[in-house]
Amino acid sequence: MPWTHRMLVEQRHLLTQQEYAELLGSAHLLPGPSVCNLAIIFGYRHAKIRGALWSLAGMILPPVVIVIGLGMLYQHYGSIPAAQSALKGMAIVSAAMIAHMALRVTRTLETNTWNLILAGTTFAGVALLKLPLAPVVAAVISAALLVRKLKVGAK
């Protein structure tokens, strides 16, 4: 995700922060890996079915080749302490990159009390209570839709 954000928003300026946040939100709602869903949606927007297929292929094929190569290297060198330390360091860097991208995307979203409550509830359910992501997100979306309906009905 951080790589797609950097490429699409920061370097190539193919999407604004707001457009990326909207596409990412849609990608999270679909089944499957969000980054693949994002590639499909983006590719389809620009070149219909052909664009969706090429975007997905471009998102999947290079990492597959890299992971296979790294797997082969790990098979030979994975027991070396330096390799294990390097992998731990890479995990920390990956987590930091994801957190950085998430913070950048959230800057474009409207910050109000209701959105903070929804985000906090989702975080508490998944991170603190260790509940499965899908039911927590479904419950939070249901609550948001219900509150919106009640607000619209009250007007």
C-alpha cells in the first residue's frame, strides 16, 4: 500500500489524496487483498477490462518473482543470525511505512466527532479486543448507516 500511494499520488500525480482515499475505501470493501482491488479499480477507470487486467498483473507479477527469489535465498541463508536480524528490521520498516501512509491518507478525510468515534471503535474492536476485522467493520458500517438514516429522517 505505501508503494501504491507513493506512485499514484506523490510521484506520478495520477490521483489526488482524496481520490486515493476513496479508491482505498472501495478496495477495502471488496473481497481479496485491498492492494489488488485498488489496482483493478484504478486500471478499470483508465482502460476498462484491459486496464484492470494489466494493473493487476503489474501489481502481482513483480512481487511474485521477488518473493520466489527471496525464498530461495532464505532457504540457503535463513539460519544465519545476521539474516534473521535483517528480517526483523525489515518488518519494523514495513510497519512504519504502512503507518505513515495511513496517516497521510487520513489527513484528507473529514475530521469530526462521529468519524473519530467510528475509527476509535474499529481500532478498539480489532486491536484491543482482538475481534475479527470483518464483523467489526460490518458493525461499524451498519452503525454509521443507521445514524445517517436517523439524521436524514430527522430533518
